[in-house]
Amino acid sequence: METREFPAWLEVLLKEKFFNACLDHEEEKKNEKNILCIDCCLSICPHCLPSHTSHRLLRIRRYMYNDVLRVEDGSNLMDCSLIQPYIVNSSKVVFINERPHSRQFRGSGNFCNTCDRSLQSPYLFCSLSCKISDVIMRQRGLSGFLRVCISLNLTDDEGGVDMFLCQALACTAATEIVRKKRSSLSSTCRRVTTAVSSANTEAPANFFNRRKNTPPQRAPLY
């Protein structure tokens, strides 16, 4: 169950193996699961977007064979300060998890507070997970680390609305229009069928009623 201290989406972000093929869209191109749905606590691919257009979405990227996220995106959900960033496509990104490295003797310089990786000044953490570990140890919780985020849309590398999200929204809108048209057509067909059925039922009844009210006529005698 999700709690404010350690929400379920954050656990998925730290443990999920992103960029694996989506099992629901195995036959599609670009089916890597590189999006985290915050509301569903689930990794999804771009083809899953039509079912998540109203949800908070976080795009995961790759840098040096590791999962990263844009500082601009991540800062909507948590405090990404003091984590050493890197520049990818003109955007600052931070590593999600600690990268494997051989521990060396800690001499002078700047190092990660959690894993002792060498850093540039003035940064204190090499990754998001290292900062989370340090915050939990020092503050006994994440209340000061997490941020309230009501809405979070996918963005491209230039900060605009993501192309896949636009396509998903268009697909959803088109599907809704088709559904409404089919519903309207079905309703019209039902009304026509009912009217025809009613007319067919009334016609024989009117015919017999007319015969019942007409006096019998004898055939002429010759």
C-alpha cells in the first residue's frame, strides 16, 4: 500500500527494469517500457499511453547504459538538488540508481555521501537512490524530500509536450468520436426497428377492425 513516507511509485522507479519490451505490444515498433505511470505505479510503453492520458507520467531516459531522468521532470515529484547532473540533449539528467564501481581509497576531494563515488563540487550524491538512502538515514523519512504533484505530463527533450502523448490524446479523441457515432447510429437503428415493428403490428389489427365494423354484403343474385 502506498504511503506518504515511501510511495509505491518511488519503489517502482528504483527497482523497475526499464526499456524491456512491453508484453502487451510485442509486435509493435518502439515498444520499450520507458515511461512510469505515477498513478498506476507501472512501467508502460508509448503504445500504452491511450489508457493513461489523464495520469501523471514520467519519462525514463538512457545515458551510458543507465536509467536517468530529467531534473526538470523529477523535480516535480522530489528534491533533486545536490545530485550530480549530466547533460543529455541539452537537458540536465540524473542517474536513478547507483552505478557499480570499484571502491578506492577515499582521499581528498568530493565524494558521494552514500557510495563514495568521486563527484564534482558542490554535489553530494551520484544518484537519486543514494540521496534517498541518505535522507532516510538522516531524517527517518521522506516527508521533506517528496513534493506534491497533481499533474505531470510527458515532455520531449526541448520541454514541449511529448509527441507520443499528442498521438495518444488524438487517438483517444478519435476513438471517443467513433464510439459516440456508433452509439448514435445504434440508437437510431433501434428507433427505426421499433417503429417498423409497431407499424407491422398495427396494420393487421386495423384491417381486422375495419372488417369487423363493416356490415356483411351478400353476393348479387342473377
